[in-house]
Amino acid sequence: MSGPDPGGLVLDGVSAAYRGTPVLHEVDLTVDRGELLVVLGPSGAGKSTVLRVVAGLEPVTGGRVRIAGRDVTGSRPGRRNVSMVFQSYALFPHLSVAENIAFGLEVRDVPRRTARERARAAAESVGCAALLDRRPGQLSGGERQRVALARALVREPDVFLLDEPLSNLDLALRVEMRAELRALHDRLGATMVHVTHDQTEALVLADRIAVLRDGRVEQVGTPDEIWRTPATRFVARFVGSPAMNLLPADGPVRPRGDSPPGALVTDTGRLEIGFRPEAVTLDAADGAPATVDRVEVVGEDAYAYLTLAGGEPVVARVPAVRRPHRDDSVRVGVRWADTHVFHAATGLRYRP
Amino acid sequence: MSVRPDARSRRQLALMLTPYLVGLVGLVLLPALVTLGLAFTEYDLLRPPTWVGLDNLTALTDDPIFRVALVNSLVFALVAVPLRVLVALGLALLLHRRALGVGSARGAALLPTAVPEIAYGLLWLWLFNPLYGPINQLLRTGGENGLTVLGRTPPQWLTDPTDARAAIILMSLFTMGETFVVLLAARRSLPRDVYEMAALEDATGWDVFRRITLPLMAPVLALLAVRDVVASLHFTFVPAFVVTDGGPPPYSTTYLSLFVYQTGFEYLRYGYAAAATLVMILLTVAAVVVQWRLFRRYRGFYRL
């Protein structure tokens, strides 16, 4: 999986602007053939712009885009052989589901009967063959989603671009479609770029995740790498819910166990330690004293929102049966092995 | 889904509707009913009307001038209405994007509609002048002896029957400003992602127009066409009155509206004019009903 695969998608130093304002800054991304890359980031990070630049709907102001080994930087959208599923689905309201799916084939002069047969096959593969004669206005959100997927895959493109396709669905359906999407990807062996702001979706779905922030790639890695070794403070805080706790390294919480290599306050600047809520224990003998502000119980888990003596907030995830109560005094402990250390000034990861 | 208004808001509604209803009843409905009644009388505005039953209507069927006016109006509607909508659609599709000069171009497309009708008519009287008018000057460029490049005589706009009818249609094409504005708004309200989708599928401009733009705009186009058919009975009046005065002989540009005007106000046959008006209204209603049925299938398209 190392080195750019000529069969996939390569963004080489791509910059883009929207009405004169830079949106992407020299983005480098490589998606191998058959890989599912999730572009994750908060709104306004430029996630959709990445897709639109790949699709050719937005011009680049610098860099190159290569699809399946072809440089398509200046090519018009129709010549790139990519399919896109829009967040809004962008179904044609006046056409039936069958006509919607077959649209791309028919405008490419595929004979009508062949087009309809392939549309039916595509519809069957995403489970919407029963809807072929309906119009988009008669479909539920989940059904529209399937139709949009069928329309994307009927043409067998080099790259699938999915722009927050699950964001308009309710939670149960989202979870179901997420699994189906992954299964579809594995079955087709398709190269996919999936944009989302939902970190769970990214962790579940992706072969690799690219975390985007303010038009720059913060980190690219497998879901495991993103979770276990976040490259920046931003990635660490963005992935995980509730977000990772962050405290000054010379602050009130002194993690137990072997301390990491190097001094905690270096000459390169102050450091911060981060630890996820699930790494926190509330009954550490030598822990930092804290009081419980509120407790949220979510089934088996409970989230305790604490304030340290110095006023710093900390969130702990504990089993619901052993949850503390409001105004309880607790002692916050964490182990070095469960911490992440970042440079306070740059936000970059300090140790491996 | 409508909410039943309570007594208080109903009183307010009634209060606010009153001025409009008074105007509607006093200025439109009552005169219309009077006209309906007059259609069965003989009335010259001097002596009281006398009841003649269906005489006026039977007389209309034998009236060659009325028949000419009827045919003129139908031909005008059949030719001018589709052309007007097409011109407006073409301009709307050309000018819906933001680009340099688009604002001025939109203004220019609207301007002729804003010119007062009489002034607009007088303007065209000059434009149509067969010898000195700019239109024929233009048509003669490159030709010899006052002929066009193709060696044809330039149109005798206001003296040849066919050319005069074409002139009235030509005049009407430039007053499609309202239609243009509505189509511009309709085009701009179409979702952008649908067009991006089409671009990804490499659809040609013609495919996009035929398979997306036209069907999505069809409901609006249908509505505008219905409106234009109704309005076409009106906007033939001023051009025919000011520019051609119903001529050239034989009554080449006498449309129903002008026929009613001349019969009523010039020949003082008010009852007869009212009968012609009645026929005009019935025709309008028939046209609207037919079109509404033709376009019924376009309703409900906007449910996404």
C-alpha cells in the first residue's frame, strides 16, 4: 500500500479558492485503487471542495489532479469518469427512478434498452429495484439515497465521490446505510472518496481517513492510527466524543507509570497532555482533586463532567453502575500509556 | 393544512379585503354584467337600449369584418404567443448567469415593456417606415436599387396585408419583459446540483436543455403561455390602433379588440360591440380550459 497507485486518485499540491478566498492549501492526497478514503473535518474545512476539485466542478488554483493515471487537472467534469453522490442527492425530479439511473448512459448515447437493463442491475445491487417506476418526490430519504447510489455506480466510474451522503438520514438508517455502503465498496472493489463531518462514520467506514482543517490536511492514516496516534491536537480533539481532555503538562494531573522520554517542559516550548475520557479513573489515591459538575448516563456508560481544583474541565467516562454524583469529590488519575503529548504552541504531536 | 381563522382575524381579513372587493365589484363585475346584458340589446349610447335577443350574436356570424377580426386574432395568438415565450426563454437562459454586462442586458430586455404603449407604437411607426425607416435601411444594405441583398423588395410593413400582420407580431415580441423576468426567476430557482450532476455525466448543452431545463421549467412555461393567450387579445389593440389603424385593407390588422372598439365607440353600436366582447370572453375561457387540460400533467413536478 505504499507509493501512489496509478489506478487510483492523486491530488498533488492542490490549491483552490472560492471567490478569491483560498479554500484549499496545497493538499496532497493519494487514494489507492479499490481504497475507501474518508475525508473528515468540521464544516468549512474544505471537504466538499476536495470532491468538487476532483470532479472538475471547481477549478484548481495550483497543483495537479490525476485519476487512474491520467492528468485531468484541466479536463471538464464529464471527461474525468467520476461519479458523485451529492448531499442533496440531486435527483432529477421530473424523471422516474429508472430514468434517473439511466440518465448518464442515455446522454452518452448508450442504446436505450441496454441503458435500462444496466439501470435495473444497478438498482438491484443497492436494493431499490422495486422503485424503478416511481418519481423522486414519492421516495423517502433512504430510498433517494439508494437511487443516488445506483445512479453513481451504473456507469462504472474510476472514482466514486460521496459528499456527506448519509447526513440527511436518521440515525438508525444512517447506521444501516453505512454498513451497506461498506459492503458495496468491498463487493465492487471501487475507489471511493467519502466526505463526512461524522467521526464515527469515518472510523467505521474508512480504509484510511484524511483529517482536513481550514483547507489543510492535518493527518492521513488508518482509523486506528488516527485514534491511537493523532498527529495534532486538532485531530485528537476532533475524533472522539466527548472530545479528548487537554491539560498543561506541568499542570495538576500527574499521570502514573513510566513517564515518556524527554522532559515535560522542553526548551522548544510548553507541552500539553491529552487523554480520552475513558482513560480517566476517579479513585486514584494520588490523583488530582476535582468536583463533579454533572453526570450524563448513556445506557451502560456515564459521562462525568469534572472541574479540577484549578478550574480546568475534565470529562471522564465510567461504567454507569459506578458513576459519581453531583458535587462529589473525586481524585482524577490517568496513566502515561494513555496520554498524548502535544506542543502547546504548534499543536503537533510531541512523542510517538 | 389551512388554519381556520378565528372570529377576530376573520373580521380583520374582511376589513382588509373590502377596498379590493368594492373595486372589483364596482369597476369590473358590474360593468361586465352590464356588458353581458347589453349584448342582447341594441344601444347607441343616446337612446335607451332595446331588447333584441340573440339578434346581435346571429348578426356576428354573418359579419365578414367580424370574421376577419376573429381569424386575425387567432392567427396572432397562434404565432405571436409561442414566439414571445420562446424569445423570453432564450433571453432568460442567456442572461441567468452572473457575468459582465448581464445586468445591463437584462435591463435592455425589459426596457421596451416599460415604454408607454402609445409612445412604443409611434416609435415603431418610424422604425417601419418603408423608405427611411432603419429596419428597411438595414435590409437594403448590400443590395442595389432599393432592393435587399437577395434582390427582393424590402417588406412594405404597413401597406401590405401580410407584412403588416408580421409587423404587429414583431412589435409584440419586444414587449415580453414580464415573461422574461418570470422565466429568469424560474431558471435561477432551479437547483444547481442537478446541473452539476449533468455536467459530470458529460451531457451536452442540448441534452441539458431538452432533458433538464425544459421539463423543469415546463410548468412555468405553461402558465405563461396561458396568460399570454389571454393577454394577446389586449396587446394587439394599441399597435393596431396607433400604427396600422386596423389596415391595410381589407382589415388586415383588425383584431377582435379593435373591432369591439370601432363598433362601440366609432359606430356607436354598443349592443353589437358587447355581443362581440361576449364572444371574445368565451373564446378566452375556452382557450384557457383547453391549455389547462393540456398542461395538467405538469402540476406537482416541484415536489422533490
